[in-house]
Amino acid sequence: MKKFAFRLERVLRFRETERIDRERELAVKNYELFEAEDQLQTIVSEHDRVPPPAENIYSMAELSLSGNYQQLLQEALINQRLLVIEATSAVEDARDAYIEKAIEAEILDTLKGRRKDEHKDEVRLDEQKELDEIAVSRHRFKSKGSNSGNEGEDNGEG
């Protein structure tokens, strides 16, 4: 029986490795997005916690500090929202790359399965052909043996 050998096995392994790499990259990008969203939530909660400068005015210095802090939080909020948008985009790009590599690997894996099935069918047909040849040769041997035995009996009687 011939051993099955998939000619594209190295390509399949390479594609699987690429798929795994893209999967890791996607996990990293998801984690970065999670961290960015968590940081955004922290900034939003801090922004909501700080009262507006007009409520508790104690002095001009406190008003100035409160206004500066509000402005700093507002800038941080805007920057963090931009980071979340960038991280979301990076996750989508990583997901697309992963899906592409997964499809490529799946195609080769499917092809390997089909080739393996074809190989099994070929081996089964070859084995059946050998069995048929053996059966035919046995039948011929029996036919020749019975014909030569009948001829000997005919010659002895006549």
C-alpha cells in the first residue's frame, strides 16, 4: 500500500503558522483595545467626578486650577477617544488578516482531506484489482486442472 503524501504539506504548515501568528496578533490588539477603553472609562469617571468650576468657587487660584484641570481632562478625554478609535481600527484590521489566513489554511486543509480520500479510493481500487486478478488466476488454474483431469479420464476409458 502506498503511503499518502500531501505535496503541499509544507505550504499547509506555513499557512497554519501564519494563522496562529495572526490569531496572536488579534489577541494583542483586542487587549490593547480593552486597555484603551478601560483608560477612557477612567478618564470619563474622573471628568464626571470633578464639579464644574462655577459650583464651589473658593478663590481665584482654585478657579484657575479647576479650569485648567477640566481642560486637561477634556484634552485627555479627546486623545483617549482617538486612541480607542485607532485601537478599534487595528482590531478590525487584525481580524481581517486572521480571517484571511484562516481561510487560506482551511482551503489547504480541505484540499488535503480530498486528496487523502482520493488516495484511499485509489488504494482500495488497486487492492480490489489485485484480488480480482487472484480470483481470475485461481479460476483459470482450476479450469485447466479440471480440463486436464477430464482429458485423462477420457483417454483411460476409451
